[in-house]
Amino acid sequence: MPLVFRLGLCSTMLATAAAAAQPPNGTLNKAQNVRRQGDAAVQGPSDDVVCELLFQQYVLGAKIPTDDLNAAIHLIAVRGRTNGFWTQVLAEFERSFAADDPHGVGRHTLAVLTKMLGDDGNTRWMHERPRLLESSAVALHIGLPDEVLDRVIARAADADRLRFDSYVIAVQQAYDRRGQPFLLEVLTPAAPIDHSDAQFHAAVGLAELGEEAGIEWLIAHTDSQGGITRAAHALAARGALSENCRQALADLTGQPSSLSKAQWQRWRAAQRTRFVPINRVRLRLP
């Protein structure tokens, strides 16, 4: 979705939520009732009525248009990461495993958590690179506790084959070294698996962390068959695995994406120091 259109949707949602947050004649508004009742939502330290209304209507709602859902996810993640609303998102994410989930609440809440983890990941990346912090107009802080990433990794074991990659993307986005063992396990499973999407995202996450296994996997697959169906590289014109690997390597190293597999191998062989990425990989996320 074009950024201008998304921003327009976000502005509309904020205005709608703000209007709905005003209780008529001193009565409780919908979000306050939900919080008081404690049935449809888990109580937490956040009093962000905008987040709560968007969460109830769009993330927990049924049959929401994709553009509206993605805009709501963005707003909730940006606001809720640092004001405590993440507790409600995590609680609903956990709850989705305990019952039937016909409306995809687990998938939607994971998307919110992924955006939150990604924002924290970008903050970690900048904290490790003080020169980037110098150009930041605002102070950057980690908003989520370790518990969030830990729960996502734990639930990945219960994910079905079609959704497993979404969990890998969440861990990759977090840019957290505590996720490295999980990503290594995905990249080098004990038994052969057909998870090119998951392995690609695991390799990206490991390479961003400076792990040799990640950069080696990406180089090895610059001429491979297969495709990427979810969260492909932002500049990949096609879903081909080989093109996505070359574009990811270009981000990580600053080298041209047009290099052949042999050229990438020669480049890596010429490096006499531990691999240090210069940029995060630009993935096409919702």
C-alpha cells in the first residue's frame, strides 16, 4: 500500500478513535467498559483508549479490509510498544492458542507484535552504532521486555507449516541475540525441510547479527531455485529466492546486487575479519 494512502488511513482512524473516545453525557465509552469488565480484554498499565478501540474493532474484529487492518496494526504497534498496551496484545496472542481462532486473531496479534519487535530491533541496531544515534531527532528506547520475544519463540513450536515463517520474521525483526539459537535451528534443521521462506528470513536475521552461517547461506543460494512468498526484499522485482538473496547481500555489505555467486564467494573469501553488516535488510512488510 502506498505510504501516502497508509498515512491517510492512519489519520482517519485516529480521528475516528478520538471521537469515539469521548463519552456522551459523562457515560463510559466502549473501551472503558471493556477495560472495566475485563472479559474482552486483559487489564494492563496502558490507558490508551485509541489503541484499545482500534484493537477491538480491527485486530479482534472479523472480515476487516486488509488495508484498514494493516493501518490499524501500524498505529497500535507504534503507540502500544512504549505505553504498556503490548500487554493486552500479548495476552490476546496467547489466548488465541487456547481456543478456536476463526477470525485469525493469533495471526493479527502476531503482526502487531512483529511490528513492535521490529521497532525495538531498529533501536538496538542504532544503539550499537552511535553515529546513527547522533542523527536521531528523538531519544530511542527499547519498549518491550524479554518476555515478548520469548513467548513468540515458544509458540513457534505450535505453529502450522503455513504460518511458521511469520514467527521467524518476528524473531528476525527483533534483532536480538537471544533469538540467535532459534534462527540457527531454522537455518540448519536436524531433518530436511521445505521452508525456503523461513530459512531465508532466518539467514537474514543471522546475517544482521553478524553470524557467519547467515551470510554463507545467502551466498550459497544466490543461484538457487525456489521462491519467497512472504516479506520478500523491497527491491526484488520477482519472488525468486536467488534475487532476494542477492538483494539482501547488497544491503548487508554495500556490494552490487548484480554480483554472481562466484563473485560473492570471492568477495567473502577476501574478507579477513569477522563479518559486520553495514545495513539491515529491507523487507517488504505489511
